[in-house]
Amino acid sequence: MTQEKCPSEPTRIPAAGLVERAGHSPGSAAYRRAAVALFAAGMATFMTLYYVQGLLPVFTEHYGVSPAASALAVSATTALLAFSIVPAGMLSERFGRVRVMSISALSAAFLGLVLPWSPSFEFFLAGRALQGMLCAGVPAVAMAYLAEEIDAGSLGAAMGTYVAGTSIGGLTGRLIPTIAVDLTTWRWAMELTTIVALTFAVTFTRLIPPSKNFAQQPIKLAMTARQLKAHLQDGPLLCLFGLGFVLMGGFITVYNYLGYRLLDAPFNLPPTVVALVFLMYLAGAASSAIAGRISDSWGRGSVLISLLALMGAGLAISLADNLSAVLIGVLLLTIGFFGAHSISSSWVSARASRNRAGASSLYLLSYYLGSSVVGALGGIAFAYAGWNGLVIYVGAFLLIGAVLTAILVQTTRAR
């Protein structure tokens, strides 16, 4: 495994407090290795996080649990991930970026090799929760590593490569087992996905260049607590954290239970066809970049409100008992979500005047906590009122998001 620079030789920090560094530049072998390695890390981690989502109806049938209980296979993972983001970032300050990311990616993937053989659903959920905690090291640390090791003028491209890995990893993790379950048992479908994720994790550890500009620091709980408290006392940041919660919560709820609807009457689609719905993520990934460019001209607030309206429209269209309408509705929801998430997450960094890493960690905590809490409780709405109830449930969170955005725009005087 690639090792960090020896702690006895920390990077010198000048009086101004800035690390004297020369980052890897495009065209260099180190830059290419770092970009490919972080892409592989994103693939491994997000495959591991979401490879069960397309199998939720299978868990309902095999373990005899409700859709809401089955969705805990996703919610338990994202909940532990949410609460582990900040501690993982702190550990990386003491033990090094590469070490934390390597342990995270490898351990989460290795755990996936045994989970399909869990003797009970409760044991399976406990394993998934542990996987979420182990996965936290990559999203908590990856961007800090790139900011330290990549030339500032090329940082955006390197960040984009990592984000692409997370998006494609989530998509691939959902597709492989959902398609494979038509050809083999669900357990071996999960094993196949885990082996692919583990391959990407090993690729990461073999390629990632050692940290050159990492400055080891002791873990300072009191200072970290003060910095996080300051962020939580900032009104606009609180609105953005809330937006992360409701956006991800509503989005993941739709995809958690969409499979149940498409497998049931009046559609009765086979699992392999249902799996192809996840290809809509590709349109969502494209909308992230487009929304960012549009917001530079029209203003973050205006574009964010428009994207929330697009999500609401897509949600309403999905009510129809017509397959084309359902797919168009979910596509619009997906495009709106990815664009809104892109704007709100970048707004966090723009708003935070100091300790941007801490502000980003709090946003990610809210984001994944929304996935866990809102996604799990959405099963209750679906159980009692079907898809109509789910649409009302998610729509309520989108309304909250619109209110938060209005407050955000007013308090920051954004265009």
C-alpha cells in the first residue's frame, strides 16, 4: 500500500500559514496517476455504498420484510457514513490522507465479500452500517488530498475526474447486481459487484502518489468543535445544510421505491429492464456541469429555484399510470436534483470564509443524513398510500427546500 511521507519530515509551513508546495501539473506522470487513482477510489466507494439499492425488492421477498425495512440497507449505510465524515477528516490530519483513503476503500470492499452470506436481515443491516462508516474516509479526504497535491490551475479538472468516478461508481454499483440477478442468485450478484469494487480499491492503492505537501497535525477536538460551531451559527450555511438534507432525502426516496412500482402492476417490468432506469444518472451528471455554468450568468439563487421547480414537475408527472410519463418524470427529477446539488455544494465553499473543509463536511453530513432519515421514513408513506403517498411526502420536502432557498437568496442578496 502506498505510504504517506514519513511523519518525522513534515512539510514546512511558512509564517504566512500557507504550505509551500508545487503541485502535480497536467502532463506529468504523477498527475495522471493521482487523477486515475481518485477516479478508482470514487468508483470503489460509491459502488459499495449503493450496490444494494436495485436489490431492495429482492430483500423484501427473500427476508420477508417490508419495503421500508428493506430500504434500511441503504439508509443504515448512509447514516453511518454521515456521522463518520467529520471524524475521518480529523484522522487524516493526524495519520495522512493516503493512509485514511486506502484503509477506507479496501476495508469497505473486503467487508462486502461476506455480507451476502449474512444469516439474517438484522446481521446484514449491521454489516451495511459498518460499511458506511468504513466508506467515509474517501469522500471526507479526497478533495483535501487533491487540493494539496495538484497544481492550483489544474485542480478543477482533477476534481471533476474524482466526481465522475463517484457518479459512475454509483451508477455501476446499481446496474451490475440488478442485471446479474436475472442470471444468478442475488448473493452472487452482490459478490460480483464487490469484486469489481475491490479491483478499483486495489487500483487506487497501487496508483496514488504519496503525499508531498501534507502537513501532519495533531487532532484538536476543541478547535474543531469551535470551527464547526461557527459554521452552524451562520444562517446562510444552515440553509445550505438543510438544502443538502431535503434534496438528497427526496431524491434517494424516489429511487428506493421506484423499483417496487415498476415491478408491480400495471407495468410488471422484469428486473433487468428496471435496472436500466439508473442510466438516468448519466443525464443528471451532465446537468451538474451545465447548471454550474448557467448559475455563473443567472445567479445561484435563480437557477436553484428553477431546478427545484423542475424536480417538483418531474415528481408530479410520475403520478401517471403510464410508463413513458413515469420515466420522463423521474428523468426531470434526476436532472433537477444533480443540478441543484452541484449549486448548493459549491455555494457552501463560496460562503465559508474560513475552514471550508469543515463547512463541506457539515454539508456532506446533512446530505447523507437526509438520504438515511428521509429515505427510510419514505417507506412508511409508500406502504400506506402507494406511489401517490410517496409523491406527496417527497413534494413536502421540496417545498421546504424552496423556502430554504428563498431565505438563502434574501439573506445573501444573491441574484
